[in-house]
Amino acid sequence: MRIAHISDIHCNYGTDFNNKVYERAVKILNKVDADIVFISGDLTTDGLITEYEYAEEKLKDIEGKLVIVPGNHDERNLGWKLFPEFFGETDFIHTYDEINLIGLASSEPDKDNGRLGRGRHKLIEQGIKKNDKMTIIGFHHHVVPVPNSGRETNIIDDAGETIDIILKNKVPLVLMGHRHVPWAVKIHKTLLVNAGTFSCNRTRARFGNTFNIVDINDDKIEVTVVNIGREKQKKMIEFDFNDGRCKNRYYDPDAEI
Ligand SMILES: [Fe+2]
Ligand SMILES: [Fe+2]
């Protein structure tokens, strides 16, 4: 199964949204033949109705099945009321042939950091117990500090409890965004993976605009970063369930490999 993991589109009429990059990114994305396109929030910048309408229009260019959770920017200015109108439920368990995907709203209105809370922790446990399929989780914020993304002030309030549930249940994969840099790390038997920003001008240093391709099969997860400006792909991390081996290349846009 292949998931295209994109994040932080930031549709906006100010300086955040780069339409040229977006169009280029969608062209690449539509060729990767993903079973699902998972968007981990920040589709807008200020949560305004004009931005929601803009985002809805822009998403029509993406081919394939979209699965979306909100980010902190989408909840600004009462945007949390608009999100379900435009993009559906914010917390869900979707079941596919190979996996369960639990999507969660990690944001709190008008705050940059987030929180999952006990209700969403219960949803994680429900998803895991639902059947024998692999369960993966996606939300906007991060649970451990992300390198190359500045001083840590945005981690979710209940990161400790969240990690505890994830690690004890051996959830193999958590997909996140928010920090505008691609990153991945393996902790115990879990890959924590952040997608960078798809089309926001607020990129960091030379990381540029990126999205991730996540390939999942019976014994392996592989995550590849697509650099949109350079139209280049680099494998970021691979994790083999059979022998427990993990190869992390710690994505660096300028490194040779
Ligand atoms: Fe963002
Ligand atoms: Fe964010």
C-alpha cells in the first residue's frame, strides 16, 4: 500500500501560499500512484472562510482518495467550525484492505501547540483493537522535538501519554506535519514521521517544499522524501519488521545520498 503524505499547504491570499509550487507539486503527486493521499493539516493559514474555499478549490487538482485532519492554522478564527463543513470529520478510524488509519485533530482553537486528550487516546486504542490489521495514526502536531525546526514550544501537551500508548501498542507508524521540515525517527517499534510543507513559502533553510511517499507492505515500511523544487526523491527511512532493522538516512536535501 502506498500513502502520499502531504502537509502544510497553507492556502492563503497573503504571502504564505505559493501557487506555482503547489501546481508543480500536484503534478508530481499525481504521478506517484498513491492509494491514499493523507493531508496532515494546515490547509489554510488563518482558518478564514475565503481560505477554506480556496483550499477546497485547490484540492480538486489532486487525483485519488484524500484523507484529511486539521492543523493549528485551520482552527484559528473559529475555523474549527468550518473544517467539518469543508473536509468532513476531524477524528476517525478508516479501515482499508491492509491497514486501519486513525486520523486525529491535535489542535486547540487559537493555540499553536496541541493536545489529543483522553477521548482521542481511547480512539487510538479502539482502532488498534478493531481487527488484526496494522494500525497507523496521523495528526498535525509532533510528539517529540523535530530537529532543524527551531525552539520547541509546539509539542502536544500530552505527548508523554500519547507516546506511552503508541509504544506500548507497538503502533508501527505515526504521520505528522506542522514543523515544515521532513524528518523521521524510530523509537522502540514505531516510526515517527513528519512531512515538510507542500506549498508554503515558509520553508526552513534549504529544506524547500517537500512531501513524503510511504510504502507499506507485510514486512517493511519505507518513507521517501520528494523535493518538489528539485523534482528529486530521497529515501529517508526504512524499517523491516522481520529483523527489526531500521535504516535512517536523516534527510538532508544537500547530502549526496
Ligand atoms: Fe504549517
Ligand atoms: Fe501547524
